[in-house]
Amino acid sequence: MSSLKHIPGIRPTFPRPPASVQKGIGVLGLHEGRTLLVGLERATRARAVAGCDLSEEKIAAARAARPDLFYTTSYAELLAHPEVEIVAIYTPDALHGEHIVAAFEAGKDVICTKPLVNSADDARRVLAAARRTGRRLLVGQSTRFFEPFLRQRAAFERGEIGRLELVDAHYFHRMDWFYEKSPWAATATDWCFLGLSHPIDLVRWYLGRIAEVHAYGYRSALGERYSLQGCDVYTVSLRAVDGRIGRALGHYGLHELPSARNAIELLLCGTEGTSLAQYHDMRYLHTAADGTQVIEDPLYALRHYYFNSEVHGAHYGEFANYAEHFAGALLDGTPWAPDLEEGLETFCVMEAVRRAAQTGQPVRVAPLLEEIGLAA
């Protein structure tokens, strides 16, 4: 993600370039997708064009925030809009494959919220459609694009951590509100594709291709209350193809202790230093050359950019950052990440976690890559 140009402080939104040198974005799914419509007011290389949802109520809420856009309940109408060049998909996970393929076949590039897909069948369908149409995709892994994680990555790429030896990531968040909003989460997927996708993606981002995972899973009391079919408590050990190791933890039924443990944390341990990035807080902690601990906390300066000064947990800034990153890469012909193949590799790691938790045995990732059509 080194092509993302990070500018400290509040990023400028004006003067905006003309629409002819921006990528127009249409958003499908206006619950979470409404955040992108608003967040794109921060972007310079991408602009909001249209929104689509089956719910008139959600369209009305989006229109109240962005009355200048085109709205429809028809996905086909959104895809036919001539100014929509990128479709941003924020629909239930099981629909991602269908919606991505339709966008590719309509000649659109895609941003898809995590998880990219949650089944091998959809992974194969999406990969085949991308190869057939030549369209491009960014996986909306929002944590990568939050301020402390951007700073941590930039420091890593400058060599400040040295050779990486251990990656440890977690995501802890009580999810009763999510079951109420999205009942399908209890019966139509698994938390290894939902919340755990954040720490798994972060570990894979730094370790590269994963060779094997060993995972244990458990169903919390909250999960039992909502008749959860899978697990919502996970501990995962990951081994990269080069032998380095990492860990991903997740608990989605806990009583949170936010002053002690941030919802998402990423710890990097290297030969030259150690660093920690945190979310919902905006702290980036790292060791200086003399061993001193340094704490960077830009929350005061960047709260409005990332949260609109609302409750921490809104994603305005992260969504704007990844849309800007993708649009800029398409306009300039530069790389972007995570792209489709990386997203599909991460899906295979998540599927390996699911299978390992079911059997209690380690699962190799290479056969899953071959299963969906990617070279191992």
C-alpha cells in the first residue's frame, strides 16, 4: 500500500479537481455504504455519483446527507449510470459474489467491503469474471486505512522495525447490535469471515502468503442467545511460507474493557523495534532508536476527518482513504492493495481457520488456493 500518499494532519478537500480527472463511484447498500457517500466529500480523485438500496428508508437517509446524488432501488439502473465507473459494494456477505460479477460484466471496477466472499464457489465465480472481463477490484479492508495503521505501515516500509519476527493482531467487539441489524450473521456465515477478517488480514498483510493455520473456536453465551451456528471466539496461529509466525484473536460476545484493550490492535515485533497500532483510539506506539517508547496520538487533529466528530467507530476517513487510494491507482496506472488476488488469498486463510476450528487439526492453505483456481 506504499502508493497511498499519506499527508499528516487534516487532508484538504478543496480545491477539488474537475470530474473529468476523478473516478465516479456508485454505492450499493446504503446502511454502511452511506458512510462512503459522506466520506467521499474528503476525496480529491474520487467522487460520489449514485446510491442504491432496496430500502426506501435507507435511500431517504442517504439523500438527507447527500441530496446532490442519483438514487435508485434498481442495481441494474445503478450499473447503467454512465458516470459510475467504480461500484462500491456494502451488501450482506453472501451476495458479494453475485454483485461483483454483475459489476464486472457491466464494465465497472469494484470496491467490495470485507469479507470479499465467504464461500469457495463465490471465490471461483469472482476470479473467473475478473479474468474474463479484465476489471479491477479493491477489498475494503478499512483497518489498513486508519491513521495509526497507516503510520505503522509507513514506518515498517522505511525499515524502522527491521526484519519482522512476530505479528499479533486482535479484534474484540461485542456484537449483539450487529445481530439485531443483520440477523443473517447468526445463520448464514461465520465470524472468521466477519470480525476475524480484520486481524487475519492484518497478519497476512505483513507475513505474506500463509502456509498453514491452527485454530480453535468456541461459541460465547451471546452467540448462543442469538442461535449462532458457528463460533464467535477464536484463537488462531498462522505460519507463513517463509516460516515466520503470527497470531489472530477474536471475541464477539465479550464485555468490553476499552480503556485497557482497544477493539483492534496490531503488534509488530522486529529486529530493530516494536510497534503497536490501535483502533478505536488513534494511538500509534513505537520504540525509538534509543529504546524510548514514543506515543503518537493525532485524535485531536484528525477526529473530524475519520469520525465526523461522531462516536468512534464511524468509518468516514478509512472509506475515503481506500476509495482515494484505488481511484488514484486506476488513474495513474499504479498498484493498489489489497487487490483481488490478495483478497482471495485472505479468503482461503479464513476458510482454513474455519476448517481448523471444526477439526482441531492444522489446515494447509495451498490446497484451498488450488481449489479456487489460484496458483499455490
